[in-house]
Amino acid sequence: MGIPFLSKAQEPSLDDIHAQQERRPSAAEAIAADRQRKSVSDKKVTGASQITVRQSIVPVSLVTILFFLWGFAYGLLDVLNSRFQTALNITQGQSSGLQGAYFGAYFIGPLTYSGWFVRRFGYRYTFMLGLSIYCVGALMFWPSAVKRSFAGFCGSMFIVGSGLSTLETSANPYIAVCGPPRWSEFRLELAQSFQAVGSVVAPVLASYVIFKNIGEDGKSLESVQWVYLGIAAFVGLLAVVFYFSPIPEVTDADMADQAEMTQAETGYVDKPLSKQYTLFWGVAAQFSYVGAQVAIAGYFINYYTQARPDLNVKIAQKQGANFYAIAQALFAIGRFAAAFLMWFTKPRWILLVFQTAIMVFISLAIAISGPKDGANWSGLSMLMMVLFFESCIFPTIFTLSIRGLGRHTKRGASFIVSSICGGAVVPAILGNVADIIGTRKAMVVPLSFFIIAWSFPIYLNLFKGKELDAYRESKVGLEDHQPEKSTALTMDEAGLEKGEGIETSQCEVSPMRSL
């Protein structure tokens, strides 16, 4: 039996997939079936793996709205971190509890209920579940503000994080697989660009609207109550919209079927999840990168405040929020720029160049101290450039890590999303170190985690380049590629010779290794 959410019973076997390849459904049939709004077994080949660019535009656009939502929530989180230090009289280390609560939910959700839910009920209903949880968490901000309870805010943020982690467990892999595999990295990079836009909008609103009237002592939290009440109403309505929206289901069986269709180009061989080493390296890289990114974002305003000894704390915090908005704008520009580059060049190259640049600029941000009693504009500029080059890292690690997972795609995506919990670990370390040696010098903490993340693109470029590049040559899902019946053999544990002469329409499928 086992624990339901840890069970592999929902995953399709190779026999399940091959039994359905005699008559593979078309993408049009998958879209037609979606109108019934029913959950689909993860073992069923629906034909959605062949969805074309044109057919994917509407569902991908709808899901992209979710990226804006959690970009907005993330942008508010960073400003709340700084504001609560003043309003609730807490230290930098204590304020990291917000990040701990928000990102700690990412460790629990994807590996338990949300990972199980997306495999059991599909993407549509997982979107609705995530929005509903998010709505509850946003409503909890009202009593927390009334009681001025930091513990209450942390609890509310944990619920918000639970909802958003559920959305990410479904939205990230959905964007990656809904459409031709050739443009997987481009689609997720472009969708995540709107997440970055949300991260820009949030601190601007926080500076000019949410925290405009905070009382003479800067400790009023009334505006926080109304903002999160409005967020709760919006996401509640959005959950209803997703029930009626066209969201064709892409199952793990579809992804295994697609992997076999691309075998001639990629050399795909089915392997158990425990042997997907690229996935687990990607998980470690994502954990390290997200932790470092969140740490820098959460303490950017503190860096600004300490870099401006010529200003009082209240003015420095307000100006810091404005400069953080500029830095997030650079982050958004970087994402759009990376998406543009991915249309023309290899994502693995872009990942390596951007991660290398991150370490160069954060090292400079640490090393440059500036004048003793004046503004450290050089250090601030270097830190802002770090945010620009951070832009493409998360979505690119995500898509390159789940390449070739086949029938393990949803479980693999859950592992990648759970690694976002690095955002609960690194900010806490940075906050406590910053209380001792100052924020600028404490940036060595995220630098050390960036080094770990940097190892991933080095590995990809040295050892996985040929396989990853082959996906950019795949014809699956393109308008002129209409696969017919697919035939595939299996190898037993002892290892049989590969079958020969097995032909399919426009692709040749080699034997897959059975478990």
C-alpha cells in the first residue's frame, strides 16, 4: 500500500504506454476531451504531447497569469521583510522568519499533497487547489495585522507559500510540456518573465501606495490588511475562471510517448527515477540558487541602508524600496532578454554565461566598500547587476533538469519545485551573519551557494550538450509533423539486443528499458 503521496502507483508503466500506441490520439482529440473538464488518469495517452504552438497559445497564456501572481506575492515579501523590522521592532535575523515560512512550505507541498494531487487529478484541478489555498492565506493577514503578531504573519505566509508551491508544482511543468519540446525553455522563460513583472509592480505599489500612510512612527499595518484582502478576492475569482478555461491535460504517459517519438534525435532510454542523475543535480543547483537569490532580494534594502550612512533609516528604507524596484526591473528585462536569446541560441550556453556573470558582480558588490561617510553607489550598482543576471537561472535549470524524464516528468518537477525551499535556509544564514558583520560582507553567504549552482551548467555543457541540443531539432508538435502509429520494444533486466527495422512516421523508436 504505502503512503499515497509517495507511491509510484500513479505513474504509467512502459506496458501501459505501449498498449496505447497502436492508435495514438491526436492533439485535436486531446483538446476536445478537455472540454469535459474531467480529471484524466496519468497513465492515459491523450495526444496532448503533440500540441502545436498555435494550439498551446490559449492555455499557456492563462497559466502565465499565475506567474504574475506569485511574482507579486514574492515582491511584497521582500518589502514586508524590511517594513516589519521597523513596525514590529524585530532584528534582521528575526525578519528572515517570513522567508522561512514562505519557502518552508515549498519543501512540504510538492513532495506531499500537491505532488500527489497533480498526478491524481491533473493540472486544472491543481491550479484551482493552489489558488484556493493562496486565498485562505491572504485572508489570514487581516487578523495577523489586527493583533500585530509576527508569528501570525509567519503562519499566514506559510499558507500563502503552500498555495503558491502548489501552483508552481503544476504551472512550471505545464508550461514546459504544453507545446513543441523544441521551445520548452523559451516558453517557460517567457512565462516567468511576467513573474518578474509582478516582482517589479509589487515593491513600487508598496512604496507609493501600501506603505504611503504608515503613521508618524512608521508602524501602521492597516494598509497590509486591505491589500491582502484584495488579493484574496482576486485569486478566489481566478480559481473559478480556471474551472471553465481550456486546459488540455498532458499526462506522464503523454510525456513518455513524446520521449519515444524523439528517441532518434535524443537517444532517449527509459530509466528509473532513482537513476535520473541530471534531475538530482538540478535539484541541488536550484536549492542553492533560489536560496542565494532570495537572500539577496530579502536584504537588498538593508544593503542599501548600510550603503547610505548619509541618510536616516526611515528615508533610506523608502529609497531602498525604490532602488529595489529598479533592480527587479533589471531582473524582468533580463528574463525577456534571455527568452529572446533562447529563440536563437542554446539554453545551456545562456545558463553558463549568466551564472558566471552573477559570481563576478556579487564578488564586486562585496569587495567595494565605498567612502566612509558617503554613498556606496559602486557596490549598489554591482548588486543590481546581480539581479539582472539572476533573471534566467530558475526557469532554465527547471526545464533542462526535466528533459528526458518521460513518465517521471511530474514527480521530477515536484522535486525541482521542492528545492525552492532553499529560500527558507540561506536568508536565515545571511540575516544572522549580517547582524554580526554587516550586510555587505555577509553577501559571501549567497556567493558560496551560487558556486554550487554554477556547477550545474558546467556539467551540462561538458557531458549533456549533445542530448540537450537534440531537443531543439525535434519536430514533435510542429505543424508539419503528424506522427502515426508508434511501435516500441522493451529490454529485460539482463539486457537484450536492440530491435531493428522498427519504423514509425518520421521517427524511429529504439527499445526502452523496462523496470
